[in-house]
Amino acid sequence: MTSTWKVRPLAQQFVEVYRSPDPGRIFSYSPGLGLCPGGRLVATMDLRATGGGALDGPVWEHGADQRQGKLFTSDDGGRTWTHRVDFPFIHARPFVAGESLYVLGQAGDLAIIRSEDWGESWSQPVGLTRGQRWHQAPSNVHYAKGCVYLVMERRAARRVKGWSVSEIAPVLMRAKLGDDLTKPESWTSASELAFCETVPDRQLDYHGVPFHPVWYPDHVEIAPGRHCAPIGWLEANVVQFRDPDHYWYDPKGRTFHLWMRAHTGGTGYAAIAKVIENDDGSMTTMLETAPSGKRIVYVPCPGGQMKFHILYDEKTKLYWLLSTQATDSMTRAERLTRDRYNLPNNERRRLQLHFSKNCVDWCFAGLVAVGPAENASRHYASMGIDGDDLHVLSRSGDTSARNAHDGNIITFHTIRDFRDLVY
């Protein structure tokens, strides 16, 4: 960026991991980032081909579209990347468990692949469910008590036509690190808590949620060509509180909080729930409560209106938040410029970084990267800590991208000595 920036982006420069050969018909989504024990970086993403676009290799035929996951590795800190495998599922994330590298995602049902040589070769995809409908984005992966924990989300109802975040139930999944995670029996899933069955949208008040007059199960056109779905939650991260002074600290280590993107029509909130591990090993999902006894669904979160990524750093004892910065959510929808995507709260151009000791009070650490135009997004990013550096993998676009949602590149950024940003 030029010197006219008063806040200079931390990692404006990037390495291009993938570029669409046809930005009008083939779009790149869902960047997931993993780090192997030997230092190898693993990047996953997925593609959607529509309007006559076609993908080579294994694909998931989803209506008139083709979907495909791709995986790349880097052994030089992200300067260069090698394409390793394609797979017929999406919304995937890479993670290490035991001596294996896995990629878990969905093609309607959950699907997983495994590598025993850190990404050189891969098993065939294995289905973990049958006849279900799943969703997610590559949010974080959590390790505790010899287990791996992550969230996928299942659609629990079928009343909404269109974007169904009001009917999504986040499902915390747990598996032992040494087990074969391609076997369905290796996984334990928490109970489901769908938003539409938990939060009565017409009874909410005093928070301005929902922002637009949209009530479950209907979609509403807020302005010509700009639609809003009923409120909901999605794209959950897993958080555990380790500070004994935190109101929601569990000394037994059996409580896991789900920090989720809050679709409200506005900005600045995340949605939360919690999961309790029971004595018999089962897991129960429920709402959290404030000390007053009032149930709590929404907490302050800069960028909580878009997919975000949370990591806990052992060295600083801080939570790090990578999210999308909103700058103009109060312009009337009918007065937005044509290059703005959908509703006013749907800006996707600026990636920002915050840190917090408690996941409620967030300190601004800096802008990470900014796209050169409204359709040139920097959003839906994943991150990973590598020594003193923070790596970021972004769903991005340039001025050739169709719009801010349907990007054409996946970009890799590095924030050097990121802990020096703490103040």
C-alpha cells in the first residue's frame, strides 16, 4: 500500500496459492491451513464451477454445479506451493491427529481423507455419515485431553428455501488422537442445537436483532436484488477458557464454547453456545448464561457478521481473532453502489486482526490485508501459528473476480513477529 495509509496493513503482500483459469465461471472458496510437525504447511480450498465451467478430476455434482476440494503443501514457509491431491468434497480443513494428516469436509454427508506421509499420498474419500446435509467453513481445530475437537454443522429443519443458517445446528465432534479417524466409530458428536428451535426471533428486543424485518422461515428482498435470510448462526470455532478468573471457566475442563458467525443483518456480534462433556463421554449442547441467569446468544465481536477464525496462543495466553472489518453497514441497501455485494453488512474487502484475554474484549492489532476494489475480497481466512509468525490463508479476489463473494484467487500472507503487536 502507499504511504497515505495511516494504518499500514500487516501483510499486504501475498503468495498466490491458486488462481482460477476462468474467473467468470470457476470460483475459489474455503481456505484451510494446517501445520505439520516437521514444518510443512498444508493448504486446502474448494472450487465451484457453474454456468458451463468444468473441473478436471474428482468432483461432487451439486445440482447444475461442480464442486471440488484441492490440497497444496509448502516446505519453504509458504513461498512456493505444490499441488498434491483433488477430492470430491468441500468446506474442508486439514488437521493433524497422531501420526496422520487428515482433511475433513462435506459433500452433503461428511467425508474425510487421510495421509500417512504428511501429504505426499492420500487415501480414497470415506463417508462418515449417510443421507444427511452438512455445512461449515474451515474454522479452527482444538486439542485437549488427548483428543481433537472441531465443529461441523448439520441442517436440522427444512422450512427455509434458500440460505438456511437459521436451521443450522453446530455439532462439536471429538476423536482420540491415535485412532483411525476415517472410521465413523472413532468420532463422538455432541447433541444438536438448531438456531430456529432455540432462539425465538420475534421475541428478541433491545439489541436490534434482526436488523431487517425478516422472520423465520421467510427470505425478504430488502432492496432490488438484495436479499436477507432469517437470522441464524454458522461457521463455529471452538474455544476453551483457561483463566480461573473467567466467569465461564470450567475447572474440570469439560466445557467447550462455540464462537460463531452471527447472521443478524447487522455487524459487531458473534453468536455463542456451549458444549458440556458428560460423565459417560456424551456431549450436550446448550446456551450459555450470564451471572444474572439470563441466557446469552450474542457477544461483542469485531467482524462477527462474517466468517472469522480464532486461535489460542500459549505463549501470550491470548486469543487471536482474524475477521472482516465492516466500514459502512448503515447505508440504506437501495443506495449502495452496484459493486457492493448484497446487503450493507456484507463488505468483504478488509481482513483485520485482534487479540483478547477473554474472547469478549478485543484489542485491535492491525489490518492484515486490503483488496484494491470492492470485488477484490480478503475474507473467509484461516490462520496458523508458526514459531514467531502468523500465517494467513485468504479467500481473495482481484479486479477480475465476478464479485466480492465469488473470488478467483487463494492468497497466502505472513505476519512476522505477530506477538510484538500486543500492547
